[in-house]
Amino acid sequence: MKVKLTVIILPLFLAALAVLRPAPIAETETGNLEVIALDPGQDLNTLRLNFPLDPLLADGLKVYFLVERKYLEAIRESGYVFTIETGRFEKQKEKSLRLKADGAGGLNGAYHSYRELAAELRSLAASYPVLARLYVPGRSLENRNIYALKISDNPALREDEPGIALLGGHHAREWISVEVPLLIGRYLLENYHRDNRVRDLVNSAEIWIVPLVNPDGLEYSILNYRLWRKNRRLNQDGSYGVDLNRNYSYQWAYDDIGSSSKPSSAVFRGTGPFSEPETEGIRKLFHNHRMSAAISYHSFSQLILYPWGYLDQPTEDEALLRSLAEDMAGLISRVNGRVYQTGRAASSLYLTNGDFADWAYGFFRIPVFTIELPPVDLLRGGFLNSESDIEPIFQENLPAALYLIERVVASYTSSGARAVPFFRRELEKKRESMVKDRPGAAFKGKESR
Ligand code: 0X9
Ligand code: CA
Ligand code: ZN
């Protein structure tokens, strides 16, 4: 199935932006980048095979990529037609000299910086000690915590309950993807006592809220360069960043279309599977706590994607994954009327290898979805989501997340072998021996048995 990207560009806003001069980008590693827009009728897969391009978005009319300036001539000579749109992407450096990331009305407005997120998670864990416990399954390169808020009854104990992980913030610039899992977590806690459904779900599952997989990248995006995507690894060649959503072990480096071996590429896969401490933290979390389902929030395009991403082939569980995705999309559209298209990840605009979803499904055989949240509100706040997007995007995603948790709980409690979520245990075992993954290191978190 072909998934169409459905971002809607508002012509008015484009006209307003057209008068803005391209902002000079001072940072060494971003100074040589341009944003180009191409007609999607052209062979973009071949283009991406030949040049390191960073896909930014598609709006149904054009596909936008970040690319190093030195490639522009060669791309043109290969027969591709594009326009340069760099001026539309304002840099925040100048503002950041005056404003800090933290605090209301700062550079990131209502969105959470790392520090704000840490404070919020600590406060939730402190306010709901009976229902929530904060874990740190890993630390980033710059030594920030990767937080995992566990929400369940008896949260300090491992109980025989299915785990559901809601992840966000793999990509630095996708700020809304941090807010949605955080707000879902807060909603569960705040409504536990007044909503029977929420109470039942929280009592019968272990819900892991991991809103920010890439804290270093987020801070860089807030303070330096709004469109930063990767983590902040200083690579061999002097460039920065590994794409954390290409650094997972399942089919890592399967080909050079779905990820890049070139460090300066926006989809650089790293020097090896789990070479980055951030993905290693997620790996640990999943190896030390049995997960039965996961959603990885990204932005944007309004899509619900399921594996595979590395190859345009169905998984053995595609029918079930598809029906879950369709059910979730139906629940989402009922809230604000926004349509999220569903489909196999690889059938969408491009292939990926080493992404979280392929790994979590490939290794654990659980239902895993990548949800690409809605596009920017172009009339408010520029290219990226406005502050007023946070609440409606959370609201529309809440029923879908609750539904997935509910389905997982129902399947878990009705199966004889309780560890089996949706898919067969035998396959999971077989897969474990097939997949090259590092053996689980001892968990250094605080959880007691
Ligand atoms: O490229 C990614 O990692 C995800 N898109 S994003 O624009 N948020 O960076 C997509 C991951 C899902 N996999 C595939 N589409 N194959
Ligand atoms: Ca529990
Ligand atoms: Zn993303």
C-alpha cells in the first residue's frame, strides 16, 4: 500500500516567507546545508542513493530535503529539478543569545526542554508515588538522563502485566513527539481515580513513558539549530550526529537507501548497531522489562506505520498490525477530524533500516507503530508546530494509545502463556537466536523485584 504524506502547505504563509532572506547559518556543521524542494514525480529513491539527503517533509506537492551545498550542482546535472528553500527555515541562534530554553515563554514556549521535562517527570513521580516511578535506563552522550516513567499499580514491583512503551523525541526537531507521550502519561495519572477505564488499564499493564530518547539533540535544536535531527556524537570526520532511528540492531545497515554510512548524512546509522548510548538505553529498557507493544512518536505527516521499514515486504503479522493501525486511525480522526493514513513503513515515502520499530518488532515480535504526528500549523509559529497544537494533538492521540493498551491487556490476560502478547512465542524465540544483538547487560536501574 502506498502511503501518501498529507502535510498541507498554506500558500499565504509561503508568500510571506518568500520575502524573507535566507538566514545565514553559522554553525560549522550546518553552514553548508541547503533545503531543496523537488517534485515527487522524479525518481527520489535513486536520488537518495546517490546523494546524502535529509528528508524534511512532503506536502503532496513537493518533497523537501536538507542537502550539503556541494552536491547541488551534481544533483542538477543528474537531471533533477529543484528549488532552494533554505530561507524558510529560520535559525534560532540569534534568539538564543537572549532567551534560554527553560521557563515559560522561553525559546521553546510551551514545549519542554530537557530540564523542564526532567522536572515534570520528577514531579509526576513524586505526586503519584503509588502509581508512578521514574527510571533512568540510560544516559546520553552529553550525560543527560534518558527518562522512563513507569505507570502501573505497584510501580516498584515487576508484576505479571504486559509492558507498553510510548517513546518520543528520537529526532531532535520533532518537539511535539516529546509532548504526546508525556501528556498521555500525565493523563493516566490524573484520571486514575476518576475514570474506571484508566484505572483498569493502569492496574493491568505497565506503561512506560519515554518522552525524550535524544535529549542532547533536543537541547541543540532549541538553542542552536531548530532543524537538528540526530544526536550530538562528534564523528570521525568532524561532523556531528548519529540518526538514533537508524542505530538499532535489526537489519542495521541493510542497505544504503534506508540509512547512510556517511557521518555527515542526516540518516547516518552510526559505527555499529547500538553504538549510541541513547539507543543502548532503550535496548536495556526492553531487555529488562518485558514489553508487549510500543508506539514511537515522530513528526510529521499524520501516518501510523508498522514494520517492516527496511524492506517493502509484509511481516507475518501484517494483517493484525494493519487492523490495529486502522482502528487507531479511526479513533484519532473522531477527535478533531484529522486523518492519519496507515501503512507499512517501507511503503511510505522512503525505506529505513535500523529504526526502532523494526527492531522492537523484529526482536520481540510485538505490535509496534511509528506514529507521525500532524504537520506544522504554518500560520502560527512558523515551520514547526505551534504551541496551540500540543493539546489537540495529544487529545486526538489519547484514545488510540488507550485502545492499544486495552487490546494488549485483553490479549495478555486471555492467553494461557501470559508472556505471549499477540504473536507466537515460538517465533519470538527463533527470532532471538537469529538476530544479531548484543547480550543483555545487567540493568542498572532502580527497580526491585
Ligand atoms: O525517518 C524516520 O526515522 C521516520 N520519519 S521522520 O520524518 N520522523 O524522521 C520514519 C520512520 C518509519 N519508517 C519508515 N518510514 N520506513
Ligand atoms: Ca502493576
Ligand atoms: Zn522522526
